[in-house]
Amino acid sequence: MKFLKIEKERGDVPRRVESKLRVRYQETDQMKVVYHANYLVWFEIGRTDFIRELGISYSNLEQMGLLLPVLDVQCKYIQSAKYEDELTVETTVSEVKGARLTFQYQVIRQKDGQLLAKGMTQHVFATPDLKPINLRSKMPELYRMLMESMES
């Protein structure tokens, strides 16, 4: 595994990352309501942006031999998003434990602040052959940053 160099200082770690998007026509059904599986795509956008805000990209993690496969996904749909709605996906880290990492998401319509959906994804840090990696011992700097991101 290659060495990880991240340019973030203590206290400079994001607690919450906001990803902005606009619902595209292809994401909707005939009633112009967003198809449910698109929320999972938006969760991915949120966690990709979160990791980027830490100072590293998913592709950099992969180049270092670190993968983040999904173990669990949950989504609670509260109100429908519709074609051309402008949305914010708020992403936070809720748990880092051993090889596991859990993200929480809220999808909010910008014009009225309405919470449309909330959910979580749980991941495991793994090698390319899918063996779990204890992040604390293998990549302490990334572990520190993820732990800091949960501090209030």
C-alpha cells in the first residue's frame, strides 16, 4: 500500500459537505417524479464530494490500493423530488470503526428547505482483493481526519 499524504490541517476537516444538483429529465418518470434509485446515485455524489473535501479523491484511494465497497444502504423517502428541482445533498460521516465507515445523507429541496429523503451507506475499507483493512493502523492520517469530521 502506498503512503498517503493529505494536505489538511487539524481543524480544517469538513463536518458536513453540501453537493448541489438539479434534477434532470432522465432521472424522472412520466409524472416528472424522481425515480427512487437516483437517490442512491446522489448519495454517491455526496460521499465522493466529502472525500474530495478531505483532500483526496476516490481515484487516489484506489491508486493506493484502498477500496470502499458498500455493505449496506438505507433510504427513507419523505417527499418526491421533481424535474428541475434544485437540490442539496448534505453528507456527514457518522461512524468510523475498524474497517467500517458510515455516511449519512439528507436530500433537501433548495427553494423551500423541504427534506425529501434521508439515508445512510456503510462501507468497508478493503484491499483490491476485498480483504478488510483496519484504517487506524494502515492509514492513520486518513483515520484521524475521518474521526475529526465527526467531532462537534
